[in-house]
Amino acid sequence: MTPANDGLKAGQAAPAEDLEDLALSDDYALNPAFVEMVVDAADQGNLVRLRELIEALHPADLADLLGFLSSSHREVIVPMLTADELSETLSELDGPLREDVLELVAPENLAKALGEMESDDAADVVDDLEDDKRGEVLAAMSDADRISIESALSYADETAGRLMQREVLAAPQFWTVGQTIQHVQSGGDDLPELFFDVYIVDPSNRPLGAAPLSLLLRSSPDALLSRIMEPVTEIPVDMDQEEVAYIFDKYHLISAPVVEAGGRLVGQITVDDIVGVIQDESEEDMLALAGVSDRGRSDTIMGITRSRFWWLLINLGTAILASCVIGVFQGSIAKLAALAVINPIAASMGGNAGTQTLTVAVRALATRELNAANLLMAVWREIAVGVMNGVAFAIVMGVVTEVWFHNPIMAVIAGLAMVINLIVAAIAGILIPLGLDKMGFDPAASSVVFLTTVTDCVGFFSFLGLATLILLH
Amino acid sequence: MTPANDGLKAGQAAPAEDLEDLALSDDYALNPAFVEMVVDAADQGNLVRLRELIEALHPADLADLLGFLSSSHREVIVPMLTADELSETLSELDGPLREDVLELVAPENLAKALGEMESDDAADVVDDLEDDKRGEVLAAMSDADRISIESALSYADETAGRLMQREVLAAPQFWTVGQTIQHVQSGGDDLPELFFDVYIVDPSNRPLGAAPLSLLLRSSPDALLSRIMEPVTEIPVDMDQEEVAYIFDKYHLISAPVVEAGGRLVGQITVDDIVGVIQDESEEDMLALAGVSDRGRSDTIMGITRSRFWWLLINLGTAILASCVIGVFQGSIAKLAALAVINPIAASMGGNAGTQTLTVAVRALATRELNAANLLMAVWREIAVGVMNGVAFAIVMGVVTEVWFHNPIMAVIAGLAMVINLIVAAIAGILIPLGLDKMGFDPAASSVVFLTTVTDCVGFFSFLGLATLILLH
């Protein structure tokens, strides 16, 4: 190799290298300047430049890029992607964005990409296809690939069956460590691309235990698998993915065997699939608390408007209900308009204090830190906190009212309404999610509406009611 | 082995087996009936029974059990735990509960337990000890264990340095696969108990690449590591754990090498540590949105009251500010009390709509789906959604007001206030978290206060202001 040659190579490699550095900002997110470069190249129809830019990206960053582009720019880029690039990028996408991207991919190219993906990821993508395109794509695939995708799709969405990959490393209990290593080295046909454990199975293919690869490597080649294996947590194929994530998190699992009803091994779930599930499930809870059912980054404005409309409509209903409570005391307000000024404060504080309690309860239910064993203690603790903060804020509120309106009786009433509402907020904040959970509903999804209905009505009623009773009689 | 012997063994094993089945309910959470059995045994001082019950539990479930018990029952159980049990259970605990448990453990026993833990977990525990006990415990440990803990503690909390374990499998680039496997089989001294990748390093111990164990097993024993290795993502030792979690999630990493400023390998982070971080970080965001800074299951009532007090006090301030807006229009309310009845509705709707926008924005910032590249598009989309839902609810609100009060002018005003506040809510809902993030604050932590201040004040002002201007002139 001559120096000139070396120089040439370095010269050729440099631009790609530079682009890779430029692609990510310091926080490992895609660099806005890089997105700008892609947009410019797409606008100019410079396909050579686009290819260069695409090749500088990791598949996860390419997926991010697609999310940042407008649909007209996606229309230029997606058809340029090779089957290889698609196979790695499609599994990084989800929701409406993935559906948009899939519409831009030619069926034969997609069939090729799916053949290169793991069975669980491929099934997810096929599930997102529209019916006619699905038929076309499946027809263009090899029989083996099509069968493995169809079998994955036979399991319900969000279950272990859909998360698992069918490829596993399993070995009979009478094998030695050396035999197992040899089996892998000779390239058994059903081996997954990446694996972390060997599952030891009985003659009916039921898991008896597992050995991490690092344990395998450390053991004497003569050791029997049945001697070194560790107990294993089996995942039933129909288990909900939230449950699977809970088990992985709790027992720090890296991979786990999935078994069908008879106990036979049918696949494995690995922790990298679970990290995504954990992200999704806690995000779902957080969005549900705010009344957002779905947040597709690439959803249309009309779609977003519609999805948020229903939650707001329910909230309008509860706001009107609370206003009806004020309406009952319209006569009192006509006599003393100052009541209308102070009236919203206790209600607002109840809503905030109740939301604190409720959020903690929803999280504790999700992480199973709240159950029958500590239920009474938890309820009692929340009520005690409500009483203590209630008394504290009753005093503050009383002082504020006295300073503002120089009316000691109204000050006492404002304080009383505050303590009543903060105690009610604490009780409602813990009992509403518990009740919804007990009845089989998602405690995150609808509890805030119930809570604010209670705290608004009680807040308004206790203040205006006491004022009418004491102040205006 | 005689049949009698066999029978005896089965007989002895049976109760333990039964207890294990009983310990968990169908959802893999600790069974309340089992907790009850522990409480009964502790009340009776039946230590033999307690030992039986403890031994039926996985360390993660033992940790859960400690969380469900009152402190008087913990005082019975914790001193019974062996160093082995402690070493596996302590890393499953955190927060005030772990501090409580640690107070009940004798220093020598704790020193022994720490010696058996991984360096990152042990450092975390030592960090939770009170100063005088920490000295006692460190003094009781072996020099090697103490030095490794002290070195872990030299990194800041919530950084890669604290998450990592120092034990790694590293190999020079000129080794073959066979040499590497032999090195592991001969039990290199610094090997971690469980590992997933071998890091290939240069003579200065800087990572050049990595090979998953499954790749190692599949490769020919003669292959050079430098030939089979894959590119590796290095984690700087001072990187924030949230950033580390983002990288693991984005690139589906199972383990990653941690490097110090000079680029030298100092440890590794594995995905099982990251699953906990991801749970914690998204939980933190969710709780911060509701104004809960910390939720120790075992925190005292006084502690919880105090931690929630400050958020409520800030909310009281904003509620009073909003009431001042009503106070400005006290004269109008005195003339027409119906205004006070309708007044809270637009403000409440603005708060809810703004929270929807805000929650989506906080999530998008956390997952880095929102950045300079799509900022304008996101802001524009939220405003468009605000306008559309604003118009829709203005119509609903107008109709409701007309039906209720038979006052067409008030109906128009109520509708106008609604559309104004929903548009303002959309703008505030996206700009407030973006602004906080830009200024380096946590967008989840304080954005709701700012938002509701805006939506309450604008809601009250637009309705009462328009009514004063149009209706009462």
C-alpha cells in the first residue's frame, strides 16, 4: 500500500466520517442542522447527496429523521431506502408515522426487508399494513418467512406471543457444556442472531432451567447442563406485555423462555424488547392522566383535535355540574359579590391536592406497591396528610381572607371550606383509582375527571353553603 | 438411596414448595395472605416459622415484603436476615425504606453483605448510611472492597460512574476467540459474575469494539477478535444517568463500556441497571407534573405532608392571583350574579386543554422527539388544534348558556371567552415547557403552575371583561 493510496482512502473516508459526527448533537439526539441538510438535498432532488446523508445514520437515527421530516420530504427519501436499511429502521418506528412510511415502500422491497427482520418485529410491521397491501407483501415472501409471521400474528396484540422471537438456543439436560458450545459453533439452524441464555429442556421440550452464556463459558466443558443450570421464570404465551415487563423488571431478567399452555418452549423474550414496553406503559399512564389517549407525532391536526375533544367534552360536563352548585347560591352572591371572588380558591386547592394523591396512587398500583396488604395503611396515611395540610392551609386562607376583605366571619368560613375540601380531596384521590382498579378499569384513564368533579362541587358547596348559612342569615 | 429416604426428602421439601407457590398471587405481586402469615409469625415471635417464610421468597419479593410491613414488624425480621440475603435484598430497596432497613442491620453483618454485592450496588447502599455507621461499616470491610466502594462514591450521584460496575471482560485486539474463551474458563480475577459482551481494547486500555458472547460462541476459535468485533458506544464516566438510559433505549444496548476522560475503559453498565433508571425517570416526570417531588412508600406522614405543602402553597398563590382578576370585576358580579356561575367554566376548560398539550410536550422533550428541527411545526400544530377545539367548544358553551340563562349576549360572550382561552391554553401549553427546557430547568417540574396561572387569569379576565364591556354598558 503506497502513501498516495493511503491518502486517497483517508480522503474518501473523511466526508462520511464528518457526516457521522455531524449527525448527532451533544445529547445524542439527531442534530437539527443535519435534518436541515437532508431537507435541502431533498428539495434540490440531489439523490447522491441524500444517499451519503442516509448512510451516515444509525437505523435508530434514521427512524428519528423520518419523524422530523414533512410527508413531502418523506416521499423522496423512503423509496430510496434499501431492504437492508428498511429492515432495521421499520422496527424503530411505530404508530401513524410507521403507517405513513409503509405506504411509501414498494411491496417487493418490503417483503425482502421483512424476511431479514426478527419474527416479532416483522409481525408488528405486517399488522400495520392495510389489507390489500398485506396480501401483496405476504405473497411476495418465502413460505418459511410468511408462516413465521402468520404464526406470530395468531397471538393477540400486546401479549408475550407477539413480543417473543421463535428462535431460541435450547439444549437437552444430558448435554455437557462442551457439547452445547460445539452445537453453537457448528451453527444450529434455529439459532437467533443474538442470545444471552441457553434453555435446558426435557424430552417434551419443557424448560427445566437456564444458563447465561457467561456461566457456560466459565464452566468446565465436561460439566452437565443439568448441574450448572439455574431456575428459570417461564412466561405464558398469552401473558399481557405489561405483566411481562413487570416480571423482567422485578427479577432483573435478560431473557426468558415463553411457553404455550402445555408448558412447551415456543420462543424467548429478550430485555431489549422489554425496555420499549416499559417506556410505552409508563408513558401511557402519564398521558392518560392528562386525558390524551394517543400522541402520534405524525398524526393529522384533525386527528389530534378529535382525540382530545372527547376528554374536553367530559370535562365541560363536570365544569357545568360544578357551576350548577354555584347556581344554587346565586342569591347569596347577589347579596355579597365578594363570595364569588373567594369561591374558586378552595376548589382549586382541592383539585391540586387530590391530583397529588391520585398520581402517587396510580403509580403505586402500576408498580404493585399498593395492594390488599397495605391498603388500609395507605388510605389512612393519605387522609392524615389531607387533614394536616388542610389545617395548615385553612389558617393561611383565613388570614388572607381577613386581610383582603376585613371580614372575620368570612375568613373563618373560607378556612373551614379549605380544610373540608382538602380532606375530601385526599379521600377521593386514593379511593377513586383504587375503585376503578378493583372494577377492572385503568385507574389512570378516567380518575382525574371523577376527582375534579368531586373537589369542585365540594369546594363550591362547602364555601357558599357555609357562607349562606352563617354569613347571610 | 432407599425409597423411605426418598419419601422423607419429598416430605421435607413439600412445605417449602407450598410456601413458594403461596407467596405470589396470580399477577406475580406478593400475596396479601402471605404478608398476613409473616405478620402473624412476627407477632407470635415464632422465629422458626419466619425463617421458613423468608426462605420461600425471591430477594425481590423479600424487598417487597419489607415495604408492606410496619416498622415494628421490620424490627423483628431484618435482624434475622443473613449477609447473603441482605446482599441480594438491599439493592432491591431504595429511598427512606432502605434507610429504615439499614438502621436495623448490625455493622459487621452489613460489611459482609456489601462485600458480596456488585460495586455499584454496594456504593449506593453505603451512600444511604448515616455518617457514623458508614465509618464503622467501612472499617469492618476488606481493603479491596472498601477501595472499590470509595472509588465508586467518588463519582457524582446519578452519573454513569455510579451506575457502572468496575468488573469487565476486556481482551487485547490480537487475541483469538479461542484465547478469550480460555481466559474466561481459567477464571480471570476481575470477571463480573454475569456479562454479555467482551470489550476489545488497545494497549492503553481504550475500547476499540465489542463482541457479544453469542457472536464469540458462533465464531471459529481461530478468528481474531479484531476481525469479528462490532462498533461500540462508549459512555463517558460523568454522563447523566438519564442520558445513559436514552442511549441504551435508542440503540438497544445490552451492555456498554464506560470510559474516563482519557478514553480508558474503567467499567461497564448493563441493561438491568438501566431498566430501573428508565422506570425512575419516567416516574419522576409523571410525579413532577402532579407536583409530588418524592414518594417514599415508607416516608412518615409528616414528611409527606411537608413535601406536598410547598407545591400547594405555590398553587394557593396562583389561585389568589386568579381571584384578584375576579375581584376587579366584583362590581359587575354584584349587578349580575349569573356571571359568577358561568365564570369558572372557560378557565377550567383552558386548564384541561393546556394540560393535554403540556403533557405531550413534556414527553416529547424527554424522548427527544421535539427539537429545533420540528419546533415550529409542533407549535403551529398545537395552536391549530387549540383553534379547532376552541371553536367547537365555543359553540357548545354558547348553546348551554343560552338554554340556561336565556341571555343571547351572555351566550356569545361565554363562547368568545372559551375560544380565546383554549387558544391561549394551546400556546402556553407548548411554549412553557419549551421555555423551561431552553433555560435549563426541568420542564416537568414547574410547568403546570405556570400554565394554570395563565389559563385561570385569561379565562376569568376574558369572560368577565367582555361581559363588563358589552353586557353591562
